[in-house]
Amino acid sequence: MSDDLDPQLMRQFAQAAETLPEAPFHTRVTEQLHRGRIRRVLTNAMWAALRGLLAGFGVGLATPFQKRVGRPALFALAAAALMAWAAF
């Protein structure tokens, strides 16, 4: 095997040592992260609003039954279950 350096190999090493385009890469990755975060926040907010709406409907539907039947423990349990479900 020869100890001579291959010019094509030296050219590839020189290309590998070039600086990478940091600014465009950093900008692109940062924009993608922000876009994903905004999407997540909006999705979570919509789910929370839907849960709150459903919990309100549940409490509103359970209230007449609580007054007629007179079982405050059942109503309290249903309200607590709806609030726990809405929180998670």
C-alpha cells in the first residue's frame, strides 16, 4: 500500500471541514418548534373548553334530578366526577 495521499480524499476532507450554515438551520428549527408549540397550546385549550362545556351540561342536567329525588350525596358524587374528568 502506498503512503501517497489521494487528492480526491484530501478534497473530501476539506469539504467536511467547512463550516455549516448555522443561521438558516437554527432559524428553521426554531420556527418549527414554535409552530408545534402553538398548535399544542390551541389543541389543549380547545379540549379544556370542551370538557368545561360538557361538565357544565352534566351539572345542569343533574341539578333537577337532585332536587326531585333528594339525594344530595349522589349529586355531589356526580359533580365531583365531572370536575375530576374536566381537570384531566
